[in-house]
Amino acid sequence: MAEIAEGGGGGGHQKGGKKRPKKGSTRIDMTPMVDLAFLLLTFFVMTSTFSKPKIMSLAYPAKPKGDEVSQKVYNAITFLLTEDRIFYYKGEFKPGETELIESSFGADGVRKLLADENKYVLETKIKLTDRLARKEIVDSIYEKELIKAQGEKQALKVLIKTDLKASCKNFIDLIDELRINDIGVIAPVDMMKSEQELLDQKIGK
């Protein structure tokens, strides 16, 4: 606060001036802000809904006894991943007879292949979705029937095999495509020696 000091002088002459106020140190009390922050934090924690982590079940079959045992699969596709390339074959692997087909993640690649081979499940899903929209069934029945359809013999099964040069990105991209096409049985398994040899021949090693 400004103060005015007055002083007397000889000859009736008076002299006056203003004194500068002393600046005090600025002090802000943070206690109310901290209290408010904890109140807001408590409010959001108590009112928020935490989403459950989305997981995808994968089947891990037991390892065969011996180095070279043919893995019998029915109505299945086996994908072989190496570096930035993806190959597949249908049905059971037969040395000397099985031919690898190269595919990609383009419009006419893996997604179209899975959609064509998994028509049974996709058509069943459309029917179930229509019944759910007309309220003929509830959500729990919808999911139960869809899982049942994915386990039927007509449903497509997928085996995924990778070599040491396969990229994690391609593996994740393939899993995404399998989820999009509602593949119910997915089994990551080890690549057989004969499959690796055929793959090496295909990529020119």
C-alpha cells in the first residue's frame, strides 16, 4: 500500500513525495486445488466402466512323437509364413503331392480365400444376426449358436506355421483376417521338415 510522507522545511517551503511500497513475496495456497484433484479422481474412478480385455482363443495341439509325423486335418487350410511372403495349401500335407500357393493381404488375397472357404459359418452368422434383429433370440443364444457353428465339420479350420524369418506383423495381420471371417478353430503349430523344404524350394533357396 502506498504511503505519503510529509516533512517541514524552512521558509514555509514544504516538500512532499511518495514512497514505493515494498513488494511482498507471492504465496499461493495449493491445498484447495489438491483436494479438488483428488475429488475428481475419485469421481471418475467410481463412475468409469472398465472394458474387459479382448482375447482370442487359440488351439495348441500336442506335439507329435517323432520328427516327421503327418498332421491329419480335415476341411482345413494351412498357412506358411516366411519373411514378407505367405503361402498356403488345403487339406492334409502329402510329400511330393502338396503344392504351395502364394497369397497376399490384398483384396483378392487371404480375406477372399477365407470368405469362400468359410461360407458355412458366415451364412449361419447372417441368419443368426437376422433372428437377433427380429428379437427371436437373445445375445447369449446368438453367441452360443455361432460358436457351435464354428466347431462343426463344415466350418473351416486354420493352421498357422512360421519359420524363423517370418515377421510378427504378418502373423498379426493373418490373425486379424481370421477374426474378420469368423474362423473358430485356429492352431499355431510347428512347421514340419518336409514343409520347410517345400517352402525353401518355392522361394528359390
